[in-house]
Amino acid sequence: MPTDSYLIPALFMFTFVAAIAFAIYQYRKAKKARAEHHESAQAKALGERPGERHMGSTGSDTAMTAEQNSQRPNTLRS
């Protein structure tokens, strides 16, 4: 059967093209969301402010600490 010899390469090519097309779609979607300043569902669930994750390796920890310190009364600490 000659069609059996083409089945695996055809499935491979279809999967490869589908994966590349999906990657391009996701890249463009992310680029558009970044340009329009959309907030991700994960950021909404965690209560992060926009751009908070890009403040460095511990940016969210620093931002949270600053927010908590701003809510405390001003007292001298020794």
C-alpha cells in the first residue's frame, strides 16, 4: 500500500505546521496585549499591579513590602 508510506511524514508535517501556526498566533496575541496594556488572568487572581512582575527577580516582594510599609503608622524603629 503506497499510502501507508506517506502517512507518518504527512502527520509529522501537519503537526509541525499546526504547532508553528499556533506559536505565531500566541506571539501576536501576546504582543497585542502588551501594547494595549492588558492584565493577565493570573495577575488579576494574585492582585498584582500592572508591570509588577518586571521589577526584577524580587520585584513583587519589594512592591508588596513597600505597600505594607505604607499602610503602617509612621513610628521610629530602633
